[in-house]
Amino acid sequence: MILQTIGFAGTIIGTIAYIPQVISLLKNKNSKGVNIITWTTWLVSTVMILAYALSIHDAVFILVQLLNLVFNLIIVVLIIKYKT
């Protein structure tokens, strides 16, 4: 139970880490300096890890990857939208 709580806390912290990038892209409406290859690679990696998490039925792992997927998708879409 303690390890699961630590895992959920780590999920929250990891999710919060995406917020500054999303805010920056929305505020500046400019993706200069944000590498699409990096974020697309993270996106592909997240999908692959999510598939594994689903196969082992690990709730914390699945939640982490779903949150990563959502934020990665948002960032990739914003990079494309605000490409200069």
C-alpha cells in the first residue's frame, strides 16, 4: 500500500512537470526551440510502455502512461500548431 501511494505521488509529480511546457506553448504561440523529434519519440515510447502496462494490469503504471500520453499528445499538437 505504501509503495502504491508513492507510485501515485510520483505520477502526480511527473504530470505536473508537463505543465510549464504546455503553458509556454500556449502563452507564446510559438514552438521555436521545442524539438518535435524529441516529443514525438517520447510519444511513441509512451504508447509502447502503455501497451506493456496494460498487458501486466498494473494500475499505477497504466495511469502514469495515460497521463504521459495525454500531455505528450497536447505538446506535439501545439508544436505543430505553433510551428514557426
